[in-house]
Amino acid sequence: MARLLASEWIKLRRSIIWLLLPASPLLAFVACWRSSLDSGGAQAWREVLAVGAMVHGYLFLPLLVGIFAALLCRFEHASGGWKQLLALPVRPAAVYGAKLAAIMALAAILQLLMCAAIAGAGLLRGLDAPVPWGMIGMSAFGGWLACLPLAALQLLASTAFQSFAAPLAVNVVFTLPNMLVANSRDFAPWYPWVQPLLAMVPQDTYGFGAFNVSLETLLAVIGGSFLVFLCSGLLYFVRRAV
Amino acid sequence: MIGRMLSVELLKIRRKLLWMLAALGPVGVIGLQAVNYGLRYDYLMKLYGDSPWEGLLRQVGSLMLPALFIGLALVASMSAGIEHQAGAWKQLLALPVTRLQVFGGKVMLSLLLLLSSCTLLLLLTLGMGLLLGFDPQVPWAEIVRQSYLPYLAALPFIALQSWLSIVMANQALPLTVGTLGLVLSMFSVLMPAWMPWGWPDRAVRSADALQAAGSGLALGVLVLLIGYAHFARKDVS
């Protein structure tokens, strides 16, 4: 497994991904820096974080997870890489797991950049309260966790489709309804694609522990959809003809 | 000649997902609006009072723009991807056609697909309004305007995405640029008027809709020329 991960790293090392990762944090940074705030003190940090989370989590984060998945499978789709990779003495399930781990690692780097962007923007504005690392960190971690089901589904789509844009089309189809779902009190907690946003925007009321989403959402929606997508992806990948 | 290039391109996408995608955009937008109206019909009807058509157009427009922004990136990437995937650029350019025709054919394909999406949206919007039993007095001018002006205003982005998708083998970059465009367009109300991300939005609702569409058309042609100049000089691998 460690070797498979190392091989994913080698494939990514000099790829275009490093150019793409800062795009969303940079945009969120500008938004956090320039947006107008209503409050001061610790509440101001909360507002800055909410602005950053809206810019980043609404569409960018879910769509980027799809781009990561498609990019990681692109190396294999081009020039018969799947055959080569699976001819090695590795279990297909391990290959699949390594790909999923690589997607989530990229998402983790993205979320760390987001933390830096939000903290940087807040400091640049000269907010008087100290940086609330706990709140920012929990928001980024929650957003990351909520990406798990999306990553699993996108990996399934990316292994199934040869073309780069087709799995992204799947992603877009599910992510665009966020624009309506995010405003709905009844449906938002149940829709997996809007969870990265909900998990990132700081909430006052309902939320489990330090998370911004409730325990039911955390377990049932994020955990449940992750399991469903992961199992169907694994079954498909292990059984399909290369 | 360009007509023949286009028919070749259309042949290549027969039975591909691309057509489905072009249809899925408008069907998805209207489908979501159907759910939206189904769930909160009374609220929406009260909100827009005596001009239900205008309300419907407003609701449709708010979903149509993001769908257009990301859809154009996907369509451009998929139509160029046919060639990238098969490694067919070399072969295509070895045929007795000019680079202008090759580039033009790809761009025309994207333009045609998106135009059919806009037309389908027009028909579906009309159908939904009539099904909901809105005033039989259909505001034709507004529906046609909302369906096609954003398309013209988005032309710079269609041109940019086509250009990037054609010259880059790795589609991750064009699609990230497309996603960036989508996110920027959502915050375009905060931008000064000269920035093109806000043009499609202005083409939907503001008084200077025609101006936004006109600027889109002009900038789109300019970006296409730059893109072609790049493609014409590029070494194809």
C-alpha cells in the first residue's frame, strides 16, 4: 500500500496539479480580505471564515475533488496504464484504495491552504482578536471529511469513463443543485454534495461537538453515502475487464 | 468547407455523451425549477404577485447562468478531448485542411451544442410556464432575450475554454479555469462592469442587456482570434 501511494506521488510530482491547488484559496483570500464586515472582535473572524467557506465550499471544493479524481485516473487511461498497473503483483482493491487516498491527500493540502488563506486575510485586515485556529481548523477538517463520499463517487466515475470531462459532468450534475439545496432547511442536511459547504460555514446552533453539522448528518449522510459509493466503486473496479 | 468540417465534427460525436450533456443542462435546470415550484408554489407565486412569467424567468435565470458557465467548459473540453484521447490531432492536421478549418470546426461544434441547449431551455421554460397555467399572454420577447443574450455575453468564455481545451493535452487546467470562471461569475455583482464574468448576468436582467451581449460578442471574437493565432503556430504532438 505504501508503495502504491509512493507511485501515485511520483505520477503527481511534476504534474499540473500544483498550479491548480492555489486557485481556490487565492480567490477565497481576496474575498475574505475585501468583503465588508458587520461585527468586530471574535465575531469578525467568524464572518471572515463564513465568507471564505462560501466562496470555497459552495461549488469549488466539490468540483475540485472531481478534478483530482479525474486527474489521478488520467495517467492510467492514457496509454494503457491500467493494464500495466494491474499486471503488477498488487491487489486491485489496494490500487483503488491508493487512488482514493491520493485524492483525499490532495484535498487535505487544499484545505490546509484554505486555512492559511483565511488566517492570512484576517491578519491582513488587522482583526484585533487572535487567530481562532481551532475554529478554522475544525471548519477545514469538517469540509475535508465531507468530501469523502464525493471522492469515492468521483473515483468510480473517473475509472468508468475514459474521457476527462465525463466524470466531471457527473459531478456538476450533482453539485449545481447546491444552489437551491443550500437554502433549504429541510433538504440541506440530507444532500451529500452540499455537506462540504455546511461543514465549513460556522454555525451557532445545531452541530455535533466542534463540527458544524449534526451527528445524524455526519454519520448517516456523509458516512452512509461514503460507504455506498466506496463499495459500489470497489465492486465495479475489481470485477471489470481492464 | 467549414460546413463540411462541422458535419465531420457532428459525425464524431454521434452516440457520444456530448449530446446528452447538452440536453442535460436545460433539462436539469427546468427539472430543478419544477421541484422548486412544486415544493413552494404558494410562496413563489406570492413573491412574484401579478407577474408570474417574470418570476419564472428570474428563477430559471439564476440556475441557467451557472449551468451555462460550467457547461461551456465541459462541452469545449469534451469536443477537444475526442482528438486528445485518440491522439488524432496529427492525423487531423495531416489532412488537406487548413488549421483555421480545424480550429473553426471545433469552435463551431461547441457553439452549436450550446446554442441548441439555449433553444431547448427556451422551449422547456415555455412549457413549464404554460403547464403551471400562467397567463396565456406569453412574454415572447423576454423569453427569447433571456435564452440567447447570455449565450452571446458568455462568448468570451466559450472562446477561452475552446482555445485552452484544444491546445492543452491535459484537460485538468482548462476545467479548473472553467470552475474558477463559474465561481467568479457567482460573485460578479461585486465586480466592476468592465469585467466579463458579470456580462451574462447583466444580459439577463439589467437595462443594458444588449450592451453586455454586444461586448461579449466583440470580446469573444477577439479571444477566438488570439486562440487561433496560438493554435496556428503551435507544434502539435
